[in-house]
Amino acid sequence: MMLSAFFRPFLRRAFTALAVAATPFVFGGWLSGPQSTFDPKGPVARAQLDLFYVTLWVTGIIFVIVAAVLAYATLKFTARSDAEEHLEPPEQGHGNPLIELSLIAVSVLALVFIAVPTLRSIWFTYEVPESEQATAYEITATGYQWWFRFEYPKEQIDGGANLLAANELVIPAGRAVHVNLRTVDVIHSFWVPKLAGKVDMIPNRGNHLWLKADEPGYFWGQCAEYCGESHAVMRFRVIALGEKEFADWLVQQKKPAATVDASKVASDQKPKAQFASYTFTPARRNAPGYSDAFTDDAFNQWHKKQEGIDADPALIAKGRQLFKDKTCAGCHTIRGHDGVGITGPDLTHLGARTTIAAGLLENTPQNLHRWITAPNEVKPGNKMWFGGYNVRDGDEWKSNFRVNDEEAHALVAYLQSLK
């Protein structure tokens, strides 16, 4: 049967779409960036990329064959004049057993080519391989709206409790890490693109994955399941350290928060402001202050954050008192100082982290000031704003407490001193 001129624009659109899709391949413009799956840094991510390529090649070959047959039929059998419109249709292949059985066989073969490596990849990425189970390190990741808590079951602090961290997961490089996945509210999804694929955190159901970093490095993570108003800015980081450096980090993390001795400052010395006034920048990707800005130097930035801080002890002492007076200690814990709260992240070593607001902002005094004074504008709907800064009175939200500029400076100085 002759194909009408109706198919001509369809064919042009198909070739245009093919040209657009092929552009990254032709010019080598593979997706890049800190969350690119085309730059794997561990065996799990590498296995998943290999599976992607298998699927891409199989479906790509099918596409080329089908497109070629379509193009051939369109060009050969399109009526080019009114006379050709009335010619008898050519011999049809429909119902030909040889053709149809061949198509079925080819389809089954294509599915086998995809299914075998898919099943092998599923088994490989689901459980830590037997050869690495004996040395695998265990961590529990828990999703909250909208941040991540990391628990180290093998690492106990004073009192027997497990070591906790928030939004920055530090792991040993070159060693398999088994991650238990939990959530306290809605469904979240744990995803570190360069180390492993996404796995959901489901309420009332335990889940898990494993990952491994080939070498020390700094990796971006993201919640990959819509979980509420600020899902898009629910991020985290994974820092992989060498064996000795990881052991040293654990020793430091198990210690209480650093305490600055305010007695070295004269009692009549007025605390001085450490930071300039700040102008708020709306939350958007690549805006000044956002953590994407230090992508290329992130690992070095993390190491610098482990060093001490040079700040006014009196201002830090004032901030510590404000932390209690403003009831921050009701939601946060700072071991060795104040607070037993679990609603918000553990802040014991906040000053040693590269990011705040669940990986959204670079951990600088300016950004911390912004986060303290306007948390809802940085991350809409967060619990620090609704329930902390504001409380519900009937059908309305009313202010619970605020901090002025001088108090914010003191709180920033105190939180930045927590190493």
C-alpha cells in the first residue's frame, strides 16, 4: 500500500529529533557536573552505567533499523503524482510467517541481551559482594523533611549512644559501605549518582543499598523522590577518606563540641560584630553562596573546615547563651554543650561541615546568618520556621521568637566555632 504525503512531515520531524538527540554524542558533550552518572567513581555506579550502555546500544540499533525501514518505505512508496495515487498497492508482507516469526525472534533476542545484564546488575547492586562482606562498613541513613541524618552503629560515644552526623556522610574510601535506609515521615530516595543508584526510603519498611568510593573524594547526593515543598533542595554530601584519615575523623567526631575559653577576654570588653551586614539572595541554582559554587575545590574546602576558627571568644560565649535562651536547644543537640533535641540536625561539629541547610548553602558566616534569620525564604516549609520561629494560633501562624542582627552575629560565631 502506498504511503501518502501525510508521512513526509512526520519523517522530517523524526530526523530532526534524531539529529538533536545525537548532538551530545557527535560533539562529545556528555552530561557533566557533580551529579553526573557518566563519571562513576565506584563499582556500583560503574555497573549501572555499563547496563545503561547495553540498553542504549540495543535500543539504538533497533531505532536505526526501524527508522531506516520507515525512511525506505516512505521514499519508495510515496505517491509523487495524481496518477500514482490510483495504482495498485505493492505486494504486502502482512501475514507472511517467515517475516513475522523473524521479527518475534529478533525481539526476544533483543530482550535477552538487555535482561541478562539487567538481572546480573540487580543482584550485584543489591547486596555487598561476599568477598567484601567481612570488611563492609555499616551506616544508617534516615530521611527527614528536608534533611538527612547519618548514624554510625559501630561507633559509640560517651554514654553508649551511636555517633550521629547530619547532611554530610563521611565514609572510608576503597571499602564497601552498607547503608540502611529509613525515613521518619514520607517517602524519600537516597541517591549519590557517582557512587550508586537511587533507592527509596519507605515509611515502616527497611531498605538498603551499598556503595564504594574507589578513592578519596567529595560527592554530591540528592533526594530523588518528591517529598514535599522543599524536595528540590534536599541534598547531602558524601566525603570518602583514606583509612587513617577516616579513623582520625572518627576520633574527632566522638569528642564533644569544641569549647572556646571566654575567660581570656576581659569581662568589660564588648563583643564585636564579626561579620558585615548581609543581603538576602533568593534561593536558586548557582546563586552566590550556594554550594554548587565550590564544585571544583570541594574536597579541599572540606579539609580546611576541619581546622580551628579564629573568632572572638566573648561573642562565641554570647552566642552559646543565646542558643539556650532562644530555645534552639529544644530541637538541636550539641554534645558537651546544650540540647537534647532530635527534631533538627545534630550540630555538635557544625563548623567542620562544608554545607548547611541540607547541602544547599556553602557553610560560610554570611550564609549561616541568612539561614538563621530567614530560613523559610531559603528552604520553604522547613520545621525551623513552622513550629520554631512561628507557632500556630488557631488558623493563623504567629511569631514565636526572632533574633535581631546583633544576636544573629553571636549565634553565627558560636555555631562556626563548633569543630
